[in-house]
Amino acid sequence: MCIIPFFIKAQDHGFKLGNTNILELQMTTYKHDTTAHAVILNEFGDSWISDEGDLELQHEYKVRIKILDEQGLRQANISIPIHKVPGKSERVSQIIASTFNLENGKITESKFNGKTYLESKNKYYDLVKFTLPNVKVGSVIEVKYLLQSPFKYNFRRWEFQADIPKIYTEYWAKIPGNYVYNMTLISFYPLAKQENEIVKDCFMVGGGKADCARYKYAMKDVPAFIEEEFMTARSNYLAALNFELSEVQSFNGSRDRFTKEWKDADQEMPQEPKFGLQLKRGKEVFKEHLDPLLATTPDSLQRAQLVYNFVKNWFKWNEYYGCFSEIGIKKAYDAKSGNVADINLALIAALQYAGLPALPVILSTRENGHPIEVHPVISDFNYVIAQVKTKGIVYQLDATDSYLPFGMLPLRCLNGKGRAIPAKGSSYWSELKPIDKKRQIALLNLTLHPDGHFSGSINNTSTGYAAIRDRKQIDSYNNQEEYIEALDEKWNKVKINKYEIQNLPDVDKSLTRIMHVAIEGFDGLNKNRFMLDPYFIDRWEKNPFTSTDRLYPVDLGTALEQQLTITIDYPQEYETVNLPPAVAIALPNGGGKYLFQVTDTNNRLSLTSLVALSKPLYSPQEYQYLKAFFDKIIQSYQQQIFFQKKAKV
């Protein structure tokens, strides 16, 4: 009698399937988030390492979801990601799923027929997909499955947060004592449960046995994770429990260390065939092309620029990331194509051939999340760039993008820090900082004619990251004429009669577009009243910050500046009407400013507008200031400039 209650408790693995009640089916909204399309009523996961066969990781998952509206119906389309590498793949089995509805006051159950299909995404993972039957607004659905995995390095990441809110979510992890994992909890929300217990003799292999530690974690009333503007990877902020295998001790006494110190990586990475050894073998590849270039100058900075421009224009990036070479420098050189590491390791080798102290910096892109810093987890890194020091200045280079000027990294790389790995000596963290901002200056010189149209010129100059964006946009068209035609369609009431684009191929210079335009100025049917929208070139259509609060930093990647200056000469018989008031607001701690002013003197109207965000990163505490800042900008951008005929005296 004493043993039975303990046995029942030990088998308590989350909620019971098929236990949906009338209150859940009658539920129409979720009280903590009335905008939710669906809500997870209960979720449970249990992971352990099997002591049979290949000692695979087992993960049992079950969930109960309430469908609240039409958009919530998509929750019935289940997709289970399964990871794979050549020769190994995860497997899904034991799928049980049902839909529960309330019909004529009674609970009905529609069972899933077991038919699934596989959707291949890429060489690293597939999706097992199926759809539950008879799902409608008001339904409760349940899903349970077992996932078996040969990949034990990260055990099983558990995400307490999802795109819909969760009322309750719980995770158990049972880890044998001879497996040591580093566990990291990322969360802005408190745990409702955090318990540990010892399970005796739970893991027996080949005559050896070990106790297990069972960890239990749970959260209640977890809000939906909302991806907002100017965020880096969601994995940086999503409430989740992460595992990283540190060490495995076999029953014969041997130990395999997986989590190492940076000093171990400092010895291994220079000898890695797809990394450090590529630099040793790849230098001579460039001799034929670089020797004539390098003979033109002994200046170290000019030599670095010559090498960078040659490599950047020689290779075409195949759009694959990676901090390890895929085909090798020599094959990539011959093919004029490769992944990030093929190209940027080639750049480093070429810089070293030129006698410059270049070294690789591995990093994690903005979409990939922040790497762990305390010890090397090389799988956290998915990119490599070149770093070279000349004349006392450190330059970071990426040759995958032909639009990048020397020393400028693409926005995808601006993600905190990268790890610089010299061929000898200790590695170190290197800041990934933008050397320029996203800057655009528009100068409009216009004349208002008595017939109601404006004519004049637009001088639009972009520098830094704005120039990269604009060059790519122009080159996305078959020719410049198509680009101008597209602007004609975009700019309402504007006709571009003549244009000139300066410095388009020279990425080290600012990009300037000079256009001669005619603008229709009629205000509806009133032929004596004309108007101009001053922000037709580029405008903030809406406030990018809409959430009431924000728990995450606002990460722009780089500072931003937009400047607009307009002068309009107009006839003596006209006058301006209700000119917008001046605006001058500033963000705290020098974070930015917005200036707007209109003056009218001697039949010349002058308008200036400046939006400046001087920092690439803003803290959550600065969010409300940013939100109010852009509210004021959007309000000003709705203003029009009006002219009308003077009343006859």
C-alpha cells in the first residue's frame, strides 16, 4: 500500500490525453491576451538517453491547444523538424492526435488517421507534417509523438515561449550521471517549477550502471513571443532552456571532453583542414594575379585595398554561410565561387601573401544569435571574416559582397563580438562595429508655376549602408531606365524628365542621383490652391515601435541619418497657407534628434527636416522614448505644404 502511491507519482508524466473538458471547449478568449488566435492549454516534454541500441536521445512531446479564431486554425497544421547529416537522421514515431469539439452539448473526438508526409527543407533538416481532422473555431486539439535522435550534443532545447501564449508548459530532462551538460536558461519570465531528483540505476550499459539526475522546469501564463522591428535572432530573447554536452565518462573509465577552453580551440583551429590549414596552403594560389598589382605600391594600406578589391571581384558568393571552408581555397579560386569561408579565408591568405598581418575572425550573424563567450562552442559560429591591421588601424573585411567598401562589414555581421584566431598565440574577442552609418541627404530646388505645377531638381545622395542599399536596388533592374520608370510609378504626381546617376560602380564613393522633375500640384478640384507632399522621396509610413512595452534591446545595427532640404520659389500672386509648426525633439543621452522647420521669406519657402539616430543599439529602458520620438515624426510626415492665390484687395 505504501509502494503504490510512489509508483503512481513516478509515472506522472505531465497531463493526461483525452481529458478535455467542457470549460475548455466553451472558452472564447484568453484573459491574459484577448488578441490571441490560439492558446496552449498544457504542454509537456520529457527527454532521456536510451540505454539500448545506439544510446539515442528520446524525446516525448505532447500538447493541448485551444483554437480561438479563424487565424488560430493554422495550429492544426503540425510541422515537426527533424535534423539530419549524411548517414544520420532523427525519426518521429508513435504519433497520437485528436480534435475535440462541443456538439449539441456533448464532447466529440475526431482521431488523426496517422498519415504524414515529409517535406525536405535543405541538407540539414526535414519536416514531418500532418493536419488534424475536423478542426474549427472553438476546437481543442491534442498531439503526442516520440522523437528519437542520434544527436545528443545539445540534448533537447526546450522553448517555454512560442508564437501563441501558453497557460502551462513543463519540461523534464533525465540525464545519466556519466553525461555532463552545461544548462543555460534564457528568460525574462520566472519559473513556476524548478526541481531536481536522483533516479537510481536508471542507465545500464554493458554491465555498467549509473544514476540519473532528473530536472523539472515549468512556467505559467507565458505570453506569446512577438518578433518586433530591429531585433536580432529570436533565440537571443525567446524563453528557453539550452543544453551543451561538456563531457562523457565511459564505464571503462575513459573520458571524452566536448566543451573545451579557448586555449584548446587556439591549438586546434589553426590545424583544422577546413580552416587554418587552408590559409597555409592557399597563399600561392594568388601569385599570378597579385604580383603585378602589389608591384605598384609598397604602401601597406594600398596593398590591402588592392588585395581586397581583387578577391571581392574575383569570387561570387554562393549564398551559403559557414566558418569552415566547403570546397577549399584552390577549388573555390578555380570555380570563382564558394561559401563564406571559401571566399574570406581566400582573402586572408591573399592578404598574408601580400605581407600583411591578416587573421580570421569567426562570428555568429544577427539571424543566428549570440555565441557563448565563456568557452568555445564552435557550432555557435556560422561566419568568418578577415581582420588586418595596418598603420595602427584595424580593418575588418568581408569579400562576399561586391557592394561593400573597404573596411565595411555587411549588416548581417554586426552582432556584438567575433573571435579572432591567430595562427600562433591566444585568440581574443574582437568588437564588430560599423564604420559608417546609414545616411541619406535629399536636396530639392523647386519652382511653383502659375499653372499649378512644380519644376526643378532633386539631388539625392546616399552614403554608408544607405549607399549599399540603393546600389543594390538600382542594379536589381535590367537597366537604369527601368529603375527610373519604377520611381515614376512610386512617386505620385511626379514626372522624371531627365536623370543622372553618379558613382554607381565606385562603391568607395557616395551615390548621387540627380533628377529633373515636374510635379503636379493641384489640390483636388480647387484650381487656386496647390500643395506639395515634402516626403514623397522617402518617408516613415508608420511607427516601427507599436508594442506597449519592450523587453529586448532595439538593435539597428548602425546609426541612421535622413536629411531633407527643400526650397520652393513661388509667384508673387500666391501665398503659403497654415505652415506646419517647427519641431525639435531629442532622445536622452545623445541618442538622437528630430528637427523640422519651415520658413517663408520673399516668396521663397525653405523646409529642413533631419532624423538622426546616433546609436546602433538602444536599451529596453529607452524604448518608450524611441516610441514617442517616432510618433512625433510620423505626425510631422503627414503635413502638406499648401499655396493659394492671394485674395484680391
